[in-house]
Amino acid sequence: MPFSKQLAARYDSVEDDHLSLRDFKLIANLIGDEVGIKLPPAKRLMIEGRLRKRVRALGLPGLDAYASYLFQRDGLDAERPHLINAVTTNKTDFFREPEHFDLLESRLVPDLLALRRGERQPLLKVWSAASSTGAEAYTLAMVLADLVAQRHDFRFAILGTDISTAVLEQGVRGVYPTELVAPVPPAKQQRYLMYARKPGARPEVRIVPELRRLVRFDRLNLMDQTYPFDRDVDVIFLRNVLIYFDKADQEKVILRLVSHLRVGGYLILGHSESMIGTAVTMRQVAPAVFQKT
């Protein structure tokens, strides 16, 4: 068959390969129940596109066979982490919504340290609660490392958590396409990024080991009833993830996270998110920034 006809045949086969409405609803309900993410019918084509990679990886003939494998042939236990990895959205950038990092440096850290004047070299604990590939966690590490170099009066540790094992693996490696680190200020690029001597077809950089050692990554489902982490965290970033949850789940997640903050600690949401309508009572100190009192 001529190459052009092969491409056309492949294109047609993809265009004709869809989840039935019933199977999409089963997958949407599963994801909603397990990780809290709501998948309305408008997301159907997007989910199909992502799941086709799993269809190919498993050697299945199409999406119908994939759904059958999940729900009729007891493949769900083995496939569950891959399914979650496939359907979760992992949009992230270094220095995304930069005003939050400016505020952390200029006001939040000084205020937190003022509350702990009696301690020698207090340890500030910062949690990136939807860390994706680690860009937010390493942004925090860069900002705090610069502050430590200026002040010499505190230490810090950063925890990054996510539901997706695939993005957590990238966070642990600390390797990113060069274009992704473009928002990192030049001075920080020089201090905290390593460039390959012979870049490949797609140049990459790696976070320096001194910074990687200060960031730990762990898997966490925000829908879990309890979180196995410290309850004296100073700052929690939970940005641009609540928009995927319904109101009831948003409130439960926020309440659980706030229970891990020390008094005086801060919760930082995305600018498009709000705690209006929840039972959480915190003092708002800046747009999308709340303090536990």
C-alpha cells in the first residue's frame, strides 16, 4: 500500500475509534470517585486521545477493547495507575504566577521567621501539594535557597506530592526541556541549572544536586481521608487543582491540608480559585493567600 494511503488508513482508524458513552461514563465515574477530578462529556475526545497511548502500549485493537479490559476482564487493578497518569492534567511551569514567589520572599518567610525568633536556624517546611513534574517545587527551592544565602538564619525542606507516578518520576530526576526553564531568572539559571556539554536534538537541563537534595517527592491522592505528612508545615501551595473538584471535595481537601499547617502558616491557592462558600476560616493576606490563625 502506498505510504499516503497507509497514513490515510491510520488516520481513519483513529477517527473511528471512540469510547461508547457508557464506557466513558464508567471511566469518568471511576476517576471522580478515586481522585476527585470531574470529567464532563466535553472532555470525552481529550480522554480518548490520551487513552490511545495505553491502547497501543497494551497491544489492544481499540478503545472498546481497552474498556473491556478494564471493566470486564479484571484489568483495572494493574491498569489503575496508568489510567490515572493518562487522564490527569499536569500543566505546570517554573515561576508560574510569580507574584506568589515574590510575596513568599518579601513577606511570608520574614513573618514566619519572626514567629520563631526563639529558635536557632528554624526549619521551614513548604509543601507543593499538586507538584506535577516538580517545576513549582524547584521554583520554591530556588527562591528559598537564595534567601538562605542572604539571611543565613533558617533552613528549609520542600515536599512535592501528586497523584501521577509518571510526573513524580520526572520530579525526582529533575530533568526538563530547556524551553520549560525560560521563566527562571538568568542568575538563578546560572546557580541552579546544569546544561549538557553536548545538547541533543531537544536540549535539556537538570536541577543541581544541591537543590534536588532539599526536595522530596511522594505520591498522594488528595481524596484520601488522611495525609501521612507532618502537621507543622509553614506554607502549602495548592494552585490550579481545586478547579477540577466539585465544591464538596474542594472543602474537604482544603480542611485536610489546613490541618497540616502550623498556626501562622500559609495556604496559597491559584488566582482562579477561592475559598468562598467553604467552612474554612483563615485570614486572607493577599490575593489567593490565606493565613491560619
